[in-house]
Amino acid sequence: METTTKFSYYPGCSVEGMNKAYDKSARVVCEALGVDLVELNDWNCCGASAYMSIRELRAHLLSARNLALAEKEKKDLVVVCPACLTTLTKTNHYIAENPRLKKTITTALKAANLQYYGSVKVRHLLEVVVNDVGENEIKSRIKNSLQDLKVAPYYGCQLTRPFGEVDDPEFPTMLDKLLGWIGAKPVSYPLKAKCCGGMLMMTKEDVGLELTKNLLACAMENGAECIATICPLCHMNLEAYQDNVNKHFGTDFHIPILYFTQLIGLAFGFSRKSLGIDDELTPSKALLEKHLEVVR
Amino acid sequence: MPEKIGVYVCHCGTNIARTVDCKSVAEYASHLPNVAVARDYQYMCSDPGQEMIKKDIHELGLNRVVVASCSPLMHESTFRRAVSSAGVNPFLFQMANIREQCSWITENRELATNRAKAIIAGAVTRVSFNEPLEIKKVPVNPDVLIVGGGITGIEAGLQIADSGRKVWLVEKEPSIGGYMARFDKTFPTLDCAACILTPKMVSVGQHENIELLTYSDVIDFSGYVGNFTAKIRKRPRYVDEEKCNGCGQCEQKCPLSVPSEFDCNLGKRKAIYRPFPQAVPGTPVIDREHCLYFTKGACRVCEKFCPRGAIDFEQKERIVEVPVGTAIIATGFDVFDASRVKEYGYGRLPNVITSLEFERLTHASGPTAGKILLRNGKPPETVAIIHCVGSRDHNYNEYCSRVCCMYSLKTAHLVHEKTDAKVYEFYIDMRAFGKGYEEFYKRLLEEDVTFVRGRVAEVSEVAQNPSEKGKLVVVAEDTLLGIVRRIPVDMVILSLGLEPRKDALEVAHTFSISRSRDGFFLEKHPKLAPVSTAADGIFVAGTCQGPKDIPDSVAQGGAAAANVLSLIDRKEVELEPSIAIIDENVCSGCKICLGLCPYHAITFDEEKSVAVLTAALCKGCGVCVAACPSGAIEQQNFTNSQLLAEVEAVSA
Amino acid sequence: MQEKFEPKIVGFLCRWCAYTGADLAGTSRIKYPPNINPIRVNCTGRVDPTLVLKALASGADGVLIGGCHPGDCHYTNGNIKTLRRFKLLQNMLDQFGIEKERVRLEWVSASEGERYARVVESMTEEIRNLGPLNWKRKEMEVIA
């Protein structure tokens, strides 16, 4: 029995609402892989995206509180949302590089009886699965072949940018590798790490729709049967807005969008329900039935 | 005889006086032990300043002098000379650096003044323990080593050889000529590079004073100024240079073609080859890694057809040891690796090429006989040229590579000359600093090139509308119009920045020279000594010192030659006498020092059972001095008494 | 109000790299605490641990030894020998009860003016926090 890898799990706000399936499938898969995720007690919103542009100092404080809580547990922090990853990592870097910010944060945290010494590493679940768990452990647990299901890995912007610490900033390959390990066929397409529009889908819908349309079109052109995501916001844009895209541009996209954790779970033989695949907006039933050896 | 020390505190205008209270420092110094006089003055290094010191020596009988001013690296020799001319041994002089390491580093007057006082106290205490030393003079070997046979090395070599001195010119490649031999035309005159280069190359090859060693490298370099020894490895060409007459039959008959490095792998060469037709020397080289004889034991066709029997498969590498007095490093540059900038698609998208590859395409003897063609063999209808690839970028190299703006303009012009293509140039700034450069830029503006001021974000193959289908889309912000533009083109040319060579670190170690932050070789002073290095007798010139164009490279080659000739004409050079001395009466024969000396300057006298130092080999590092448990070894001018006194005084 | 403690640091700088780098910091007008007294040597290999101890015993609160980066030593490997001596010296200082932050060995090249300034700055602050060494007082305490 191999040793478990222990982490503090930071779910983030987006998986509490519309994207519960991500959290669900992540927990199921991590248990199967022996990755011990203990939800960080009393975590708060990381202040991702908008807050940082409006009230930078307070956004850092929000973020730092989570880091301080994680440091108390003496475990690294694992996130499933790249926006959380970027925000928490940004705060981590800035505290280390900017002595004035560090001082302010230290004083503020003290008021809440907390302190942060900068020792927590923030990691995305994808990177933990690929680097810590590894090929052999994953392959050994496959019970249900995906039979070369053509999956387009979609990384989005914030996993690899701006820091470039997780994978190559322009052409990452981590998810491609993982898809290969679980028996799917990763599709190579040039827009795999380009923006889906993110929050713009809500504030400037036409921009968001165009970016999403480009992604869907490019993936399809290169032969994808479905798209794997690693970010709840990207997932929502690609999945929930497919109808709007079709209406706006006169296209006819019906591409299933699945979280990478859901795909791993399927390959490991878990039921669709346990992975939250029953509730998706772009039905994947037909596709999965076509491909999976066993569909539960 | 008691010491009589004169202390001089320099204001250096306001450089020192602004932060250090020179008057109070001089006042403080006047009360230090053995100080006969302490003065402060505006500019100690000036004539009146130096006269002041000399006057005091004569009138007050000073036998030690301390000047508190700039760094000893600046004016130590100036003041040593002044003191010496007044009859005091130059080593009874000590300098206190209260500028570079005191007044310039802080705004706090009180702290700076206190620091200056401590530093001077150190120097004053130390100088009491200074001993008079004789400066050793050594003869200078008039032979010169030049490493690198590009345009810079060629220029330096010809200048020195024309003066009657012997030059050993070592070049790594099979032929001299460097990067310039690969260019088609040069800016701004549009001179054909080969036409202006090859006559110089031929002169080098034929010069009676130049010993040309190509396909060779310097593997060791030892000694000291005026007396160096270079170990050069001549790699085997497998062709006898004496017998070969350059007829080229072997090249014609060779059955094996491989990608040509000279052509950036766009064209082919044979396994026995000359890198380009005007190669000097004209002797070909057999590429051992591909040649069918070396890899499979077959063929030998070249040998069969050679009319002079010059092919020699048994040729071995030769090591030549050459004594020289000076060396000029002119090893050149490498281009930035464009595949690192993934968003431009080099290596992934077939019609994204580099500026160097473009030079080979447009070159008459290049892989396409001078035609500009896409991978499918057709000429392009639209071309984009992207400036600053790998330069001015904190992700790659922060510096500006200086030549790219100009060669990008030249590229645009050549595209116009050879095709009907429309050219777009994407730039950040237009750097046209040289003679005729701004006029050349104007010419290109009139040639109807579209200049877009903005960094290119990416070169995309994903079409967003029908006009982009099948094209490379250059996405850039046009900062003058304030919009993001997508411009579909057929061919993208990346203007690569210049970088230090991959083996620059090795070369730096071989010659014991330093490198600047960006990896190019470090000059002694960026303004006043651009071709000298901290190591006496070793000079750098050309692009190995920093990115520059051909006129500047040639100028530096000439400057290095002048420096070398000046050294040689002096006939003798002075050595820094801070070498070690072993007192055999104190030496206990423990032999600890023997293994420590990097120059093997210490040997053991079995009879007397003591260590013996060969002064000529000692370079004055002081490692043995620190190691000796008996205190038998002292370092002249850095004796234990001197250092202990200085340490005690500054710490108090 | 107590006067701010200004640490006295003695610096043994090799003339090829560290001393030149320190000069460059000054030429570039980079500001850093002027708490260091530079002593020029040809190579850090000349730095006998006795000199370090003499500095501390004479009133210095810290010592910085600045040499070339490994591989760049003008005399081939003088800096490596210094490194070996330094390790032994650190053991000794530990036994004396002297905090190891007080004696530092740093590699500074001739073009690293900024780095030199930051090293001196961080060392000055560290020693300021440690307080004065006051070797003489310690000596008296031991004897008493």
C-alpha cells in the first residue's frame, strides 16, 4: 500500500455553485488515487479576478488569510480552479518580493491571530495528479477503457500564465499526457491554451461568445469528440453558452464538455452519477455509450 | 627611521565633498600616529594636486603617503608615479577608497564621514608597515595570438601582421570569415558582403606574417603579460593542406550529401566539403560523423579522384604550443534560438523563418540560388518582418542587439528587390544610429514598406475569416493607431537578436577573463577601455564583447591591434610585485603550501627540507601565505603585518 | 531615544571580482548602508582565518569575505580554498558562541554591483538585529 499524499484542499467559490460536479468528481478520483484531500477549515473566497483590480491590498489580504490557515495545517494547498491558483500564487510571490506588502499583511493577519511565513505551496490538482501520482499509479487503476475517445484538452489561460511555473506558458502538455494515460486520444489543436473569455462572458457577452466559438470550432476542426477542462469558469463558458454561441453565430455545436476528473473517474470505472455527469448541459450520454467499454 | 606620513583627502569636486566632510576628515587624520601632515584639496589627481604631494615630500621629508580619494583601480598608478618621481618608493604609498565605496553609496553625511575616517585610519596604519619594493620588468614576446577569424579577427590580424609582427590566427571553423561570410548584402550601402570580405580573407591566407590555424581551438592558455603560452589543438581535416590545391574534385565526386550548417540546414553539402566557395583556406574538410568511410568503412571515392593524393584518412589531431606576448579574443556571437519564443511558431509553422535563414535564401550561392521562396517553392505575396526577437525582453535577453533594426530594413529592401511581395515591419523603436542609417530608413519608408509600431503577440495559423485562410496571421497592437491588428501574410521573418556564444564560458575560463551580466566578455572600462580586459595583455574585440555592427567590429579590431602594438613596442612590461616570498629559516618543511599553488610555483628542496618559490611563476594570489602554519611565507605588499594593522584600525 | 546601532563590518574583497563589483555599485550610485570597511586583497585565498578573528576581536561586528564565483577565480581556484577554510572557521565561531550570521562568504562578480549592495544591505540589517558583538566585553565575562 503506497503512502498517501496529504494536502489541504481549497475548493474555491465556483465549485460550490454551478460546478458542484467538479468538486464531486475530484473527491471521488482523489480517494481512488490515494491523494488525501482535507478541506481547509474556514477557508474564505480568494478574491480572484475582479477584486484584485479594484482593491489590490484587500484582495491580497483575503488571499493571505487562506495561506495562513493552510500553513497552520503544515500542508500544501491544492486547488481545482486556476483563477484561485493564480490569485493565491500571486499573493505568495508578492509577499516574498515586496517587504512593505509583507509588513501590512503580517500586521493585518495578527489582528486575526494568524501569521504567515511564506512556506505554503499552492498547486493545481492536475499538476498533483500528473507529477505526484504519476503514470503507473494511474494506469494501474483503469478498469474501463475509453477506447481512444478523441478528447481536446483545454487548459485556458490561468493554469500556465502569468508565472509559467506549472507547464509551458504557450503550449502546455500536461493534460495531453494525462489523457493518453487514461486511454483517451488527446487532440492537438493550436488554441488549447487560449482564452475562453472568462468573466467577459457576463460583462461583454459578444466578446466572450466569439472567443468561445473560436475554441469550439478549432477543437472540432481538429477532430475532437469532446473537450476536457480544468477550470470551472472555462467549463461553464464552453458548456453552458454553447446554445448562445449557436444562436449568435448560426453554428451547430453540440460538444460534450467534461472535467478532467470526470474522465479519470470514468476510466476508473465509477458511475456517471457519482461523477456528476448526469446533470450536464451538453449531453454526453450518447458519446460515452459509444466509447466506454462499460457505461455505468 | 620613524615614519612620516602625508595624508591627502580629495574632494573630487563634489563627488566626495558632497557627502563626506573632507575638512574634518583631514583634521581627524592629522592626529593619527606618525602623520606629519594632513591636507584636503579639490582634485588630488590634477597637476597641482600631485605637485602638492611632491612638495611636501621634499620640504617635510615625508616617507609614506596616503591619498584618500577614488578607487585604487582608478588612480593608484597615477599617485604611485607622482610619489616615485619625488624620490619615494611607489609602494610606500597607500590609497583609501572614500568615493566608490563610501561617498557614492549613501546620502547620509554623518555615516559617510565616519566611514571615511575609518577607511583612512586603516590605510594610515597599514602604510607604516609597507616596505619598498622593486618593480620587476619582463620582456614582451612580439608574437600575437588572435582567437577568432571573423571580420574582427581578420582586421586585427592584418593590422598587426602589416606592422611586421607575427600573428597566430586560430579559427574554430574550417574557414575564416565568420558570420559575415553568410550575409548577402550589408547595410546601409548594400555592399555585397562577400565582395568586401573575401579580399581581406585572401590577404590573411597569403600574408607571410600570419600563421593561420583553422579547424583549431585554443585548449590552454597560461603565463603572464608578455610571456604567454597557448596550446592549440589542430583538429584533423583528413586532407593534407600542403598537397591540396583546392581543385574541388573530391567535393564533386563525393556521393553523400548532408544538411549544410552554413546554409542553416536549408541546403546541402557533401561529406567532404568547403563551407562556402571562397573559403580560406581552400582545403576541404572531411566530416567524420557522416563520411561513409569513417562510419561504414566504405567509399574512399575522394581519395581515388584526388589528383594530388592529398586525402589522408590517417591524419591525427596535432597539439601546437605557441609562445606569444599578447592575445586578442575575437570569437564573435551566436544568434538567439527563435524556437524559444513559442508564440511565433518557429519550428512549428513552416513559413516562419529567421533573419539568418533569409540571408541564405537571398544569397546567390545559397540553397535557392538567391530566390526568396516559401516551403512550397512559390514566392511570397506578403511578408512580415518582426523586430526584437529575443532582445529587449526580460523573458530572454534584456539588452538591445543593436543591428536588428538596420538589418530588418535591409531585409525589407531585398524582399522588394527580388519579389513583388508587400512587406510589413513590426517594430518597437527604429534604431538607426550610424552613418547613413537614418537615410537608409527614409529610403525604406519611401519604398512603401508598412511599418507597424507594436510588439507582435503571436503568429497564428487559426483563421478567423476567409481572408486569413491558409495564411500566417500576425497579431500585433498598432500602438500609433491604438488598435489590435491581424495581418495575414505568407512568410514571417524573425529578426533574431545576438547572444554570446555557447562556449563563451569555456573561453572565459581558458583566458581568465570575466563576463558581464549578459554573458559577453567584460571590458576593463565601458567608455575608456572597451577592448582591454582586467587581465593585462589580453584584449577582446568585436561582437564577443557585445552586439555591434560591422563598422564597429572593424574599429574594435583595429583598437585591439593598436593596444597590442603599443605593448609590444614598449619592449618591456612591469609586473605587479605582490608575489610571495618564503623565509627558509622559518619554514618547517610541512609541505602544506606545495599542493595549494595553482601555478606549481612552489617546489621542495629535499636537502634543506624547505619549500622554494619560483618567483617568475608566482601570480600573487596569496593562498600559500594564508595556509602556512609557521608564517614562513609572506606576500609582498600584502604582508600579515600590513593586513593585521589595517584590520585592527578599521575595526576599532 | 537610544541611538541606532551602526554595525561595523569588515570586508575582505578580491580585487578581480568583488572589489570591482563594489566599485561598480558606487559608480552606478546604488545606495546601500555604508557600514562596510573594504580591504582589498588579490584573492580571497589570501584571507587567513586569523584576519577574520582579528577583525572581530578588534571591534568589528561582522566580516564579509567577497570573492569570484566558483570557476571564475582569476587564480583558478583560490575561492574554493577559501570556501574550505570558511567551513572550518564557521565551526570554530560556533564554538566561540559567535552567531554564524556575523561572518559571511559571498560570491560577487565584477559586474554585480547591484548584488554587492544588496548583500551588504542584508548583512547590515541582520547584524543590526543581532546587536553589537562586543568581543572585549565577552572576553571579560569569561575571565570573570
